[in-house]
Amino acid sequence: MKHTTRRRVGSIALNGAAIVVLLFAVFPVYWMVATAFKPNNEIFTTDFILFPRDPTLEHVTKIFTDGVAGNSIWVYMGNSVVVALGTVLIGAVFSLLAATAVSRFKFKGRAPFMIVLLIFQMVPAEALLISLFLMIRGVGLYDQLLGLVVVNVALTLPFGIMMLRNFVAAVPKELEEAAWIDGASRFTTFWKVLFPLVAPGLVATSIFSFITAWNELIFALILMRDSTGYTMPVALRFFFGQRGTDWGAIMASSTLMTIPVIVFFLLVQRRMVSGLVAGAVKG
């Protein structure tokens, strides 16, 4: 009886702690969405207003009709989509090929290569700003979305290789050897045997790449000169001015910016969970 009571109390305590953590995680998102629909007198008041007393679409309408810095909000949203999806697609290809090479082939310098990847992940991205700026300008990609995609791929590629390496290593080599015996080429074996098995891991790394590229600010600001090439994080800066900050417009734009990330996550969440679990077990 005491043991059952103790287990019940422990379960209640764990569930209560989980609820508290969930509230701490969800509350900032709720506050952002709620503020987007509050009038200015409720935003700048010192009173704690949990729910909008007089909901308004003023801020949402403003960002769609007035735009940001003379451009439509959809221009910045489109740039963010291009950069994020470009980073995901290009990064997925290179990370999968590199992870396969590191896991399946023995070559001179493989261990130093992996060490360099680990070191690169520990270096702050801001420390690479000047060198990457000079390289992008040197190859003629300055003020182009392709240059921003290349930089984001470079920043997310080490993590993708390190993570996918575990997924590729977890696939038994016997499956590939059996396909070779049946007459399949290396490309056919890679595409029809290896790729389907590491696809969950590829989805998990793609989510990381998507969120990183979607939220990136510094390089999007430095590498783009024309305002029509700015992404959504850069566009939010225009609501901060010397005369004040338009918090309503900021929250409305941030809410709009969050929707694609949520939709992307909901579409691939099942594969992400299975991918993370599969990558934790070898064999």
C-alpha cells in the first residue's frame, strides 16, 4: 500500500513538473500571439493583461498593407523560404554523401577530418563573419540569396555530417553487399538500400538546418545590401526606431514568421522522432 502510494505521489510530482516546464516553454509563444492582437494602450500599460480585452487586427493589417521599409512583408517571407529550403536541400545532399564516405570508406585523414568538424562546431559563427564575407564577395555572390544559402550550408554542414554518420554506420554493410551480389550498382544500392534507411536521420538534420537558416540574422544583414534581399529576421529590425518600438507590429510579424516553422515541424515530426530514436541505437 505504501509502495503504491509512493509511486502515485512520484507520478503526480513528475507530471506536475512536466506541466510547469511546458507552461514556461509555451507562455512566451502565447504572449507573442496575444500581443499581436492587443491595442497599443494594452501593450504599453503596466497592468498584467493575460488576454486581450479589446482584440484588434490593427497590427496584422499594418504589416500587410504598409509593408516594411518600403517592401511587402511577403518579399522578406519569400526570401526566408528560399534561403531555408535551399539550405535544407543542398545541405542534405552534401551531408549525406560526406557521412556515407566517412562511415563506409577508410581513407587517410579521416580522423583529422572528424576532429576538424568538431572544432568547427565549437567556433562561434560571428568569429567567421569577416572571412566568410570576403570569400562570398570574392566569388561574386555578395548581395545574392545564393551566397546566403552557401553560408548557411557551411554553418549547418558539420552538425549534419556528424549526426548522419551515426545513421549510416547503423545500417549493416551486409545489406549493401547482398544488393551487389544481386547485380545492383553502387548508385542503385545507395539510392534503394541505404537512402531509405537513413531517411529519418536526414529529416532530423533537415529540421535543424531549416530552423537555423530561418532564424539567422547576422549573415543575412551583412551579406545583403539591397533591402529586397533581406529575410524576415532582418525585416523585424525596421520596427525598432529612435522614436520608439512598434511592439504590436513586431509581435504580429513574429507570429507570421513562426507559422512556416510550425507547419514544417508538424509535417515531419513523426519521421523526426523515429530518426532520433533510430540514430541512438547501432545495429
